[in-house]
Amino acid sequence: MLILKNLISKLSQMNIGLDRYIKFIEYVRGIYRYPTKMLGRNISEDLHRSTDILVIAAHPDDEILGLGATLHRHRKDGDKIMVTYVTNGTAGEGASWKTKVNDSKIIAEVRFNEGLKGLKLLDILERNILCLGYPDAGTHRYLKNIARDLNKLIKKTKPKRIYVHCIEGGHSDHDITSFVVKSVCKKLKFDNVFEWAEYNQIQPLGTRNINFANSRPTNSEVNIIDISDEEYKLKKEMLNCHESQGVVEHYLMGEAIRQAIMEDLEQELLNYSLFPMKRLKPLINIFSKFINDEVTDYNVQNKTDKDRVKVLS
């Protein structure tokens, strides 16, 4: 183990090969072998059911922190909601690639079950809560695989609206998830994508009057949700289900939503992500070529204005 740590330290200092090396270790250990062996993965290959709202969150609890009251209103309006977690949430104090496999499996199961429990309070069916099973804090190593999953998911579920994180430099998985979702939707010509603000260096987790620190101009106004006392109470109950994360104290966190802009996504990620540019650029270049070559055009929107889900205020 000491030799492994020393090697990782040297690779990190050299700023080359670290991610490739870690991905190799993940494969050898048998915890991340796409698509059949991904720790915590919970998604049917023959998924064929439509939804009104598709939420794509990096980790279990993100969807409640950023959208709890918003999703409650969608449910009150009778909208069908599907929530997809991109990662298994196993990072904690040590990433799953260097943790005992059984320990990581337990953590992944706990995180997913907490997600089920929290979303049950919104009457979201268990069969509509999915997990892609990518490594927490390691999504940047699996850009192409995540894109393949989301491409299939969007085509099969035909959502009217998609919610995803914004790119704001708060957590690498949030930024990567946002970048991949918006890249896939751009290629699919699906533009009814909305993003939420969660936390960053300027606005810590739990900020009540939250807004978008990423000031990139968009064609839509920021929708600041006026959360009622009843909704704050519900949000607290949902966050309390995520006992392993201790996030219930942040239940007064506000919610800010805006329509996502799909242009210059690579530059947006480079401008706002905390990843060093030298590390990101090669990943982006490879991913951009993949998107152009392998994600087929498929206009899934084709919705009249009457069919679109309205902005909730």
C-alpha cells in the first residue's frame, strides 16, 4: 500500500497518467467495468417508460438540496418524475478505488436507499429512481460512458424537461455531470434543459438566498423559488433521510433555476470548473470527438409549447 501511495504521489506531481492509472486500478479490482460491473449501478437495460421530468444529479441528496421544493410542486401538478444519480456516492473520506470493495458496496447501498427514502416523501416510485454507478469524485474518468448511458436514457424516457446541476466550481462531479448532460442534449437537439445552483466558493452549501455564481449570460431569467414554510419542512424531512451525509442542517437552502444554454460548453467548463486546465483539456478534446461521432442526432423534443412543463415560481 505504501508503494502504491508513493507511485500515486509521483504521478500526481508529474500531472500525467494519474487518472489513467486510477481507472486501470478500478478495472483490475473489478469495481468499475462498464457497463455490466459498475459498483452501485441500478438501471434496467430495457428501460422503456416515458416521464415528464428527468432529474440528473451527481449524488443522492443533490436533487433535494437544489430542487426539493421545485420537485414537490411538479408532483402537486401531477408530473411524473424520474431521478437518476450519476455516481454511487461512495467517496466519503476515501474514494472507492482505494477502499475495500465490500465497504464500498455497503456505502453505495446506504446512499441509494437514503435516496429512495427521501424521494418516497414526494411519492416518486422506486422504479423511477436510478443509479448509473460511476465513482464518486471520479466522473471525469468516464465521460464517454456517462454520455452513452444518458443518450439511451433520454431517448427511452422521452422527458418533457430535464434538470441538472449548473457548472459552478463547487464539486467536480456536479460540473462534469452538467457538462455531459448538456453536451448530449445539444447533440440530440433537446433544449428544454434547466439547471440549478447548489454551492461553490462564493456560496457555501445551505445558502438561503442562493443564486448563480456562474454569470454566463443566458436567454432566460433566473427563477428564484419562493419556498413556503410547509416546503421547508418537507425539505428538512427529505434531507433527514440522508443520515450518512448530515445535510439536514442545510434544509433552509434556497433554490435557483434557469434554462441552460447549450453553446460553448467546453469553454464554460474550463472557465468555471476547479479542475486544472492542463488536466481538463485533453479530456474535453477526446470527449468532443466522441460526441460528434457516436451520439446520433435524434430530436426528442418535438413538443409544442402546450406540451412543455411550465416554469414553477
